Amino acid sequence: MNQKLNMVYWKGEKYWVGKLLEYPDIMTQGETINELEENIRDAFLLMAMDNVPAEHQIKELEMKI
């Protein structure tokens, strides 16, 4: 399952800092932009999988809006 999200990012005093526009509570940092991207993916997965048991299934759904 793929989902495209928008990350806004900037260079802080020491690290690159970024957050997801669609989930503004998800914010992290990295020494490089690549590390920032990895960290924000990890943070998103932690949020998305919170309270999901280790034995779970995933099913793709088509949403009509």
C-alpha cells in the first residue's frame, strides 16, 4: 500500500527538520535530508501502527469520494 504525503522541511541550526503537512503532529529531524526522510517514514509508521497487534493483515480498499 502506497500513500503519497507532503513533507515540509528546513535547515535548523544543526539538523534538517521536517513535518508532514497531512499529519502536522508528525515532526522529526536528521543530520541529512536522506536521514530526515527515513526518520519521518519511521515516525509515520509508528503513528499508523499504534495499537495494532503484531499479527495483523492489510487489505487495500478503494474509496469512492
